[in-house]
Amino acid sequence: MAASAAHDSATRRIVIENCAIATVDANDTEYASGHIVVAGNRIEFIGAGKAPENLENVVRRIDGTGHLVTPGLVNTHHHFYQWITRGLATDHNLFNWLVALYPTWARIDEQMTYTAAQGSLAAMAKGGVTTAMDHHYVFPKGSGDLSGSIIRAASEMGVRFTLARGSMDRSEKDGGLPPDHAVETLEGALADTEATVKKFHDASFDSMTQVAVAPCSPFSVSTELLKQGAELARRLGVRMHTHGSETVEEEKFCHELFGMGPTDYFESTGWLGEDVWMAHSVHMNDSDIAAFARTKTGVAHCPSSNARLAAGIARVPDMLAAGVPVGLGVDGTASNESGELHTELRNALLINRLNPVHRERALNARQALRLGTYGGAQVLGRADNIGSLEVGKCADLVLWNLNTFLHSSIADPVTALVFGAAAPVTASFVNGKQIVENNRLLFADEDAIAVSTREEAQRLARIAQA
Ligand SMILES: [Zn+2]
């Protein structure tokens, strides 16, 4: 596949011009009116003014007047299956919410994970996400090929994808939160994770599918699963992901069980490092942040979910100042029903300003856009291939329509995009292939997904009540 993509890059070109461009490169280069030439699956030219004359094999020329072009958005934390358990336990903190929902989650099957993945992916792709991830950690016995069903849904929609193969082996009988029948054995979880990496992980430059090793959280996995999971990931050369420092309850749990806070516990189990990214990292003291910076451990910042579950405000400006790689995550849609990444760009900016230390200087619009693009690529270990618009990188980009009444009276396009309402997507490209046209998904039937996700949500509710 890589060979044919390289061959295409010599032949078929798409030209986008007359648009504002925010490249999110190292210098934050922007063009008030510029052009981008996509050749095959790569960015070939980018700059001010019109595209070069005499380009051969131009199959499409897009007039981007009134549009802003940015790198495609990168989501770094999600649980797709939760699309069919949205709007439940709406007034709970994390632990109570987990206890309320685990019995339902423990009944999912392959048809449900496939359908829920379609809903989750559709919401993100329609909103400008070009790289998605799913941290899937519920594997009930006999539930089918859940990982395969999720990867199939992403591949069909045309989205670049990382599956974080999750796992849980600490159930209620061991002092954990999940019910006993919802967890795997240590050996079973590790064996299937290894098989999933070997079957699906593609390490190439323009890879569309990657797999990470991702035990769920300190309060649902054993110390041994964390340790052996880290060893497995490093032996296979793939990334590592888990939840960490999300709530005060988790901090208390770690102190009671392990005699140390979450960051020290992660360090003791091999879970800090440049190949690791952690979801949330809300309750971080100065030495925790210094440890993340020293080890280049990444963070998936999920402001809407943190607010929904009253978890707290992550110290994003302090992490960025210390050099911690930070991306954005919608988190599962049972704790963030919107499921769109634009909401996180906006909420990252707004919620961090509620931090009494930083206030209005916490984050600006360009920093928020960087979190949602380049920062996400860094966290997923893909900053060399995606996350900014630069010659030679994969052609993952979005044309945001700022012509409508929603944005047309805001002069600065990046301000319009981040502070304003979610902008309609005129076109979105992944690996040089268009997946959204005039705010509609090209490779999914949105009306059919509306029906199938409702049906699967109702079927799951019925099974869970039985
Ligand atoms: Zn999560």
C-alpha cells in the first residue's frame, strides 16, 4: 500500500488556494491567503498566494475563499463503545459514574462495539478529526472480535486510527471497581494484546492503523498487568496509554493501596517515558509535572469530561511551560456526550482560564489549536508524519467554512475557529483522500448510523436490565 501511495504522489494532485492557512509548524507560520498542493497522500507545496503554475495532473482545484485550512484535528483519548451509553448517570463523580455504568458495559458485544464506533467516528470526522483513537478496555467473555470490529469501522470511514488495546484484571473481588465478569485474566489480556499488535499495527510513515498497549487505570488493573504490559509494549515497539491522576479519589486509592501517589506508582511500574501518554493528569503537583517533563510522558487533556465528572482542572499551562507534550481528548461519550473535538479546543481554552494562577493568560486560540493538532500528533508518537501542514508530511487537512453568519464577522480566522461555534467543514482530507464534503461524511450513511446506534443502545439497555 505504501508503494502505491508513493507512486500516486508523482501523478495525482489536488490544489487548494485563496484560503487562510494556519500551518501549526514550529514557527506557527500562517498565510492570510495561500495555497496547498497535495500530491498523492503527501503535502507537496504550501505557501502564500496562488499555487505554482503548470502543475501536471491536477485532478481537483478548490477555491478556498473565506475558509481557514488547518491540520486535521487529532483525538488522543476516547472510548468508542460509550456512544451507546450516553446521557446516563449524568450527575455523578467518576467513581460513582463507573460503578453505575460498569454492569451495563460488561454486556457489550461485537455488533455494539462496531455500531458505537461508527457513531463516535462519525461525530469526530464530521467535526474535522482526521486521526482518531479508541481506548477500548471492556472485553467480556464470548463477546466476539471487538478490536477487529472497531478497526473495521475506522477503516471504512477513512480516518487514521490508533487502537489502544485496553484491559482490566482487578475486579470487585480484588478491591477494584469493575464487576468480576467484566475483567480478563492477566495472561489472557496480555496474550490478546500481543496478538492484536501483531495483526493490526503498522509502523510505517503513512500508517493508517496503529495499536498501543493500554491497561485501563490503577483502580481496575493489577500492578503486574501494568509492569508486564510495559514490558510487552517495549518488546513490540509500540506506545503505551492509560488513565492517570484523574480524580482526588484515585489519588487516595493509590496512597491507600500502594503507599504513593499515581505518578510515583506509574514510575515504579515502568509507566513514565516518551513512549507513554496518560489520559487526564488532573491532580498533578510540581514534582509530578517535573517527572512527566523529564521523561517526556505525554498527556491527553480532556477538559469537557473533567468538568462533566467534576474531576478538576488539569494544569495545562504549567505542563506546556515544563515541556510536557499535551494533546486533546474528547474522552468517552458517556462522560462527554458531544463527542466532537472542537468542543475540546474551546473548552481547553476556557476552562484553563478558570485556573486562578493563570487566568486570562492560561491559553490563547493558537495554543488551543496546537493542542488539538500538533500536540495530539506528538502524544500519539506521530509528530514526524502528521499534526502540522509542512511539505513532505501526510495530507491530513481541513477546510473550515468561516463564510457563514456564525463566523463571518470575526476578522481573525483562528480566533473565529477556536472561540466561535463549531465551524462547518467544507472538506476534510486524510492521507490525501477526501472523507468530508460540504459537512457530510463521504464514506458513511449518517441517517443509517442514527438508526443503528439508537437500536444498539436500546438493545444493550434491555440486555443489561435482564
Ligand atoms: Zn477515559
